[in-house]
Amino acid sequence: MGGGESRVSAGDGLHVFDTAIGPVGLAWSRRGIDRLQLPETDREATLARLAALAPGRTPSRPVPQAVRAVARRLAAHLAGRPDDLLDVQLDLGDSGPFARRVYGLLRRVPPGGTVTYAQLARRAGRPDAARAVGRAMATNPLPILIPCHRVLKTGGGLGGFSGHGGSRLKARILFAEGVVAHAGDGAAIAWLRGRDPVLRRLIDRVGPISLRDFPAGDPYDALVEAIVYQQLAGKAAAAIAARLRALAPGPGYPRPDELLALPERALRGAGLSGQKLSYLRDLARRVGDGSLDLRKLPKLPDEEVVSRLTRVHGIGRWSAEMFLIFHLRRPDVLPVGDFGFRTGVRRAYGLGELPSPKELTAMAERWRPHRSLATCYLWRAADGGS
């Protein structure tokens, strides 16, 4: 913990440097570090945002030794070597007395620890001021150095985060400190890291993923959307989905009776092909007459869910598996036919060609009983692993 020269004694300027979570920026005055900019889309965007927050300053050449030392320590911290950073000299400038008190208390929450808004308010002597604590977090000029990412909602939810990337970035910073927001996710991640060195490296690069990241929503809406999105590019499918939702009198997609009552002209006008229209009507009829009872699906084994869903015209095994993962959040689903998953495995494991379903099934035995989570990580590998 700690170490290195931490006092800034001359000049002011800006410095952007690379870390495990992306480019981070520091601005400083003669009194200390006064701004920390979390990663934007790239180094240029991070520097532009930092310059807007610290007007009149430019990138320093050379960067003062004390600032370089802080940058090195931050990079190491974000790479999984926690540092309390308590001895870093800060300039809190215009922060008010209450915010300063909250920031001081928060800096004493060590890496690996968390605190709630209400707990911080009590420690600050204002037990009724949880909202004021929230405002102080939202205007924190020095995230990580003043570790607002360690403030969680009562009950353990992540809560918001003002940095680019939102709560996902917050979860990733906590992960570097050894904290996973949900205990069950931590056990699953630890299992995969211990069973597979390739996944371990991918997990450490990507950070925590949770099946809870995917809102379950309404099961009927999830199945309608699965049909609408089949074999279409994202933007085209989203436009059709929006027009279909606009035909419903309430939120979401037209309910089964509403969809069956809509004229073909209106549905085709939303952009649905004749084939997809027939699929949606089959789904609506089966849900409407009870032959597909969506309320029973959460209680059924995975294969029985797949069997019942694939009786609907237009819902194949792949769509049923996506329903299992994203809607029912089943932990041990292996979609061996998914192209993105196969691509991720090829890239992560350095294979010459896409693995076959048989090869994937054999490989994935080491991931049981967390094959859904392993699949989510390998989807990220297909997208570049960030």
C-alpha cells in the first residue's frame, strides 16, 4: 500500500496515461491533484474532457515526477494491485465543507471495502443526509482517488456512476480491488478463473459480468423480440420493433389478443415479413389459449423449457437458449450453435477455425456449472474482449 513521492510542488498541467480500464487523465495545481478524468472513448476524448474541466491548462512536458508516480500507482491499482492512495496530495478547490468531510471519510474506506450512502451520512454526523452524500459523489472531482465507486446502494446494489461506462465501469474498478457486487457472481467468476487459464486472463481484462446485468423483462415481450430480431441487423430490427410497440395501447408489444386482432396491413406496415407475422401469430395463439404457459417456464428444467418454446413456429433452439440465459438467467446453458460464441472461443483460444458443437461441448465441461457466464465472457472475446 502507498509508496512513492506524492506531493505536487510546482506548476500545473494535464497528463493522460493508459490503464487496464482505459486512458485516465490527471490535472494538477501547485496545491495537488485537483481533477481525475475516467476513460472516455479514447485518449483524445479523455484529454478533451479533462481540458474542459481544467481550463487554461495544457499537457505538461515533462510530466512532474510526483504526477508520474501517482499515475504509475493508479495504473497498478487498476491492474489489480490495490493501493489506498491516501498519501496522494489533493487539491479540493471549490468543494464545500460537507463534501470535504464526506470525501475525507470515504478515502478511509480501504480497497476491498464498501459503504452505503446512509452509512457515510451517519459517519459525517448527518444521518438524514444520504441524498446530500449522493450529490457529493456525483460532483466528486477525483474519482478513484476519492473512491466514490466504493459507495453502494443499501442492500448491495451498485447504484449509479457518473463516469463514461456507468455502473459497468464502477463494477470493473471494484473488481480490480477484489470486490464483486453480488456474492453469487463472485463465486462463479472465481470458479471459472480457477478452472481455465484462458478464461482467467479474459475475466481479468474484461472485469465482472453478471447475468443480473440483463433485465429479465416480460417473457412474452422477450419472445416477440426474439422473433422480430431474427436474421436482421440491429438497427433494422430495432426500427421494426419500435413500430410494432407503437401498435400496442399499453407498454411493450401488443399482447396476444391485441396482436391477433390487428389487421395484417398494420403489422406488415410495421415492417414484418409474412413469415415473421405467421410466427408472431402462432406465438400469440399459443400464449392466449394456454398451450404455452409462460408462468410455468421458470419452474421447468432447461431442456423442458427448450422443448416447449420450440413448439412455437419461428422459435428454434438458439432462441430458446437465449431466453434461458437472458430471461430466466439459467447458469449452465451452452449455446453451441451461436456464431458469436464460437467466434469468441476461436479468438480466445487461438484456434485456426471455428470449433464444432462437439468440440465446444467437450471443452465446456471444465466450466460446469457456470457455462452461461463463460459464454458471456466469450461473447466479449468475439467483440474484442473489452
